[in-house]
Amino acid sequence: MISSESMKTSDISSVLAGYGVCVVAASGGVDSLLLSVLAHRALGAGAVIAHAASPAVPAGDTARLHHVARLEGFAVRQVDAGEMRDPRYLENPVDRCYYCKTGLYRTLSALARETGAAVVASGTNLDDLSDYRPGLVAAKDFGVRHPFVEAGLTKADIRAMARGLGLFFADAPASPCLGSRIHTGTPITRERLAAVAFAEDALRQRLGLDLVRCRIHGDAALIEVDPALLASADGRQAEITAAVAELGRQFTERFPNIATIGLDPRGYARGRAFHTTP
């Protein structure tokens, strides 16, 4: 009997085969990594895998993409989407992602013309369509295709498919851009992005945690971890609090414009830095 994962893999491969030559927007997250692998397997050199390196992209995501590229035998075209030169993005409005993705898709559309690709493809899945994602408006502006949506795949389907194919990144934690950690209305700067990356990397290494977020609002930073680690009787609150205090001493030297850093006692909540009103 053919498994449902095999059928879904066949469906997405058929969608990709219909594209001919395509440019894949690869951020280094699970969705775009799987799309890169499947596009390369379906199209060979006809899949142009493009990655926008930026201070807002976690370094681990870039490294993971290059590792997958070596394993699968495809090249990565590194591009500059230019968001750090766009004042509208740097102001960090509610629709910040629209300006980021506009720069990205403009760049990838130019790459498509250069390489003879008929399609620019993203790793958007069905679950993304029910969320507030201004980047999808930018995708529509540039005619970007969403092969996982066309094949009817959800986030769970994507992880199950990656797992079924034996891909090491199948269960990698979600890794949104570092800009998503900066409170709406607090301007995005290279220093704030570097502070987020430094804090999260340091705590992952010291504490061995997958889920860590450093949220910045003005000159204050708050660390979020899995609430279960803070609430349960056998949790690690004392250890985590001590690690954050030590991190604060390092912040004083590295990031003088961030005055305070502390542990959020509420724990992690998705999208806490995003607000539709000031």
C-alpha cells in the first residue's frame, strides 16, 4: 500500500515538475529546506536555490541550508534583498514583512529573468494562509507561486514528509527572522538584531534549549523560554535565571544601547513582539 506521505511527495513533485525552471526562495527553515530538496530532485539544475543573507536571518539557518546543499549536491545563490537599506522596513511598522518580502521578491524576480526561470517559488503552506502575513501580499504582487499550497500541504504534512524522507531537519524548531523579535514600532537596527542573535545563541549553548526568544522593546530585552521550564516543580527556573543574569553582564559590554535584560516569567508566547496598536 502506498503511504499518504508518498502520495503527497508525488503530488508536490508533480507541481514542481510543471514549473520547468524555477527560483526557490530558501530561508533555511524547515519548509524552504524541504522545498529546496524536492525542487532539486525534481528539476535538477532547473531549480535555482536562492538565499537572502541578512543580519535578520539566523546564522544557524544559513549554515543549515548550506549543509543541506552539500548533502544534496545543489548550489546556493546568495542574494541581497536590501531590506537593511529600506527605511520603511527599518521603522518596523505592523506590515514590516511586506517591505522585507517586496525587496526579496524583486531581487528573486530579477534572478529568475537572468536564469530563464518562469517561476519564483516559496515555502508557504496552507497553515500560513490563516495567519496575518503581509509578506503574502508582496508575494501576490510579484506572482510568486506556493507549491505546498498548490499541493494542499500543511505544516504537519511538511514535517511528516521530511521525516519520511529521512531528512535531518524534519523536527528542527521554528526559526522566524530575527526582526520578528523586535517589538512593533521599535526601529530595527543591526545592533538590536545582533543582540537578539547573541542572546539566543548563548542561552541555547549554555542551557541546551531549543526554544529561546529574545524580545526587544525600546532599550529593554526580555528572554522567553518554554513556560513548562518555569512553572513545574522540577523546572529549571533558578538555572535559567542565573544564565540570563550572566548574559546581562555581557550585554553591558557588547550592546550599550540595550539598558536591561531579564527573564519573562510568563514564558514563551508566539508573536509577543507584534502589536497592531502602539
